[in-house]
Amino acid sequence: MNRNRTLGFALAALIFIADQAMKAFVVEGLGLAYEGAFKEILPFFDLRFVANTGVSLGLLAAETAWMRWALVGGTALVAAGVGWWMLREKNRNDMFALALVLGGALGNIVDRTRFGYVVDYADLHFGEWRPFLVFNVADAAITIGVVILLIRALFVRDKQEAEASADAAPVENANA
């Protein structure tokens, strides 16, 4: 395995560990283990327990055991696809983004498997205005990874491909 892949999988493991450790700290260390429990950290940031039974933005809430396991299976398929992609990816920046997605997905899979929901706790707010739903390390990593991949796919690769095709264009014979 090349160095980028090793670093990528190590980063995914680090994200997974950080996510699970932070969730354990919030739930067990601080005792925020029930809906509505919170601790103000800063005037604009609380640690607030939320049992998220859905996926992004609380969509597709798993209201039955079948739906819960369908979300686990779907997320596991995504994680497996990302892992497969990482085994083939050569670009270091894409590998970094994929590692964020994989580590986050694994963290949320473990929660959904253990509890039937994902533990969310990070509540950024300005007064009553909340620019985000309550989230966790895994959610942040997934979001950042996807945004990096989208930016690179939409803006960076086009430039690199244009430069590569210009370099590969045949040079006309000036003596003809």
C-alpha cells in the first residue's frame, strides 16, 4: 500500500476514534445522556444531547427496526464504496477528503448499530438562530470531505485536465 493510502486510512481511523471519544465524553463524562440535556460552553456554543434517528438534516428518520438496519446497511455500503475508492485513488487531496468521509461514516454506523440513533451534540447558535442542526465530529468530517471532493471535481480537475491536454497536444513543425 502506498504512503497516501496508509495516511488516508490512518486519518479515517483517527476521525473514527475522535468521534467515538467525543461522544463518550459528552454522554458518559458529562452525563448528557437524555433529550434536552445540555451544557453551555460558550455563549454561542453548547453541548446538547440529540438522538438523531435520521440521516443528514434529520431526513429519513428510522422509526422502525427495519428502517434502522436499512440505514446501517446503506451507510455501510457507502463506507465500503469510499474504502474501495481510497484503494484506487492516487491524488493525495482526494484521499484526504475520502478519509474524512470514511471515518465519519464509520463513527455514525457504530452509533446507529449500538443505540439505534446517532449521538449529536455540537450546537452552534447565535441567540436563537442556529446556522446548523446539532451535529458531531463524524457529521463535520463527512461534510468537509464531501465539500472538498465537490470543489475539486467542479473546479480543480477541469484546470488540471486542461493543462494536461495542452501539454500533450502535438507540436507543429515550425520548419514546414
